[in-house]
Amino acid sequence: MSDAPLLAVDNLSVRYEQVEALHGVSLEVHRGEIVALIGSNGAGKTTTLRAISGVIHAHSGSVTFDGADITNLRSDQIVRLGLAHIPEGRQIFGDQSVYDNLLLGGISLERRASTRLAEQEIRRFPVLFERRRQKAGTLSGGEQQMLAISRGLMSRPKMLLMDEPSMGLAPLLVREVAQTILDLNAQGVTILLVEQLASMALAVADRAYVLQNGVVRLEGSRASVAENPEVVRLYLGGAATASA
């Protein structure tokens, strides 16, 4: 792991009209890491990812990715630099086929390269290959999450921003998503994981940040965060779960 972070967020503030949603958030993700960003609903987790990926503009502060200042660049420019965002709620194209969703994910690539990569990604999850001609909106929640992950990988990212991948999934599927995150990381993908399900996030992460009311309240290794009494009380239901 190099000393320079792959992603550095420095003193980031975001406003929605007159309401400040983030108050000087700073975090780092190094190449090869899985870093979790946990917190309750409304803490600012999704806003942080959206500001990083250019979906919304920062009011102040900076975002640096792979040595380049990407603060307030357009989302398509950021994707081309190697940073992909898998949004909350999957946001697949329900009226398009599974395969066409993948092609849309590779829109920044040359057509032939996009087709080759789609042929690979459609096999990442066997169920997607079986249903490649099916409309994506007819998939189950777990299958849609698989598709969202594969679509995010179509841009050949150096790093993934994953927003609530366990949302609405049964416990068995949550475990499958957690294993997928570990597998992707083992293949060289750096991941910033936003999760309300803190036990899952801390089970896979190397380090974690706790966001509360738009401010980073705690950061550290997954073990130190998972053993923090306040984190246990607020997010882990009275029992820390920090093992992978």
C-alpha cells in the first residue's frame, strides 16, 4: 500500500440551498483498501459519495483522486478517471435487458471493448447470464444488486463507491454481497463502502469512519471502531461484529 491515498477528501462541505449537509468532512482511502463509512440515516453518507462522484457540487473543500483534483468535475469525467459510483437503490434501467444495462455501464469505452467486457461481466454472476435477455426491472432485489455491481465494473474502475449495497436484502443475500465485496477487493479494486448495516461493513473493511450529522466523529481500524462503546451502542445492537 503506497503512502499517498488513492482518494483524499479534505474539509468537504455540501449545502442543499441554505442547509449545510456536510461540515468539513475529511477521509482517505489508500489503494487496495476497503474503507467503510457508517452512520445513521441522514448522517450525510450518501451526500459524501455524491459529492465525490460529481453528482452534486461541493460548497467548499476538495476531492483528489489518483493525484488529480476532481472537485466538482462532471460525473462522466470522473468515471473516465477510474472512479465508479454504484448508487443507493441500484438505479438500474428497468425497461432495458440485463445485457443492455451492462453495455450502458460501459458507455465511456470504445464499442468493441464495451462488448468484450459485457461478455465477461455477464458471467460474473451466473444468474445474470441466465437472465441476460430479461428486462432488468423483473429481477429480484438481490439480482438487481448483482447487476448494479457488474454495471459499475463496466468502466474498468480503479475504485468503487458503493452506497448501501445491502439495502432491502435478506440476510443470506447480504452475506453474498459481502463476499462479492471481498472478492472484488482481492482482484485489485479499491472500495469506499457506505452502509447503514454497520456489522456487515465492519466485517469486510480494513478501516472505518463514523459520520454523524455531517461530521466525522470517529475513524480507525475496523477493530478499534467496532470495539468503541458508542459504536456498539448505536450501530451494532450491543455486540461488535468485526471479523470477516
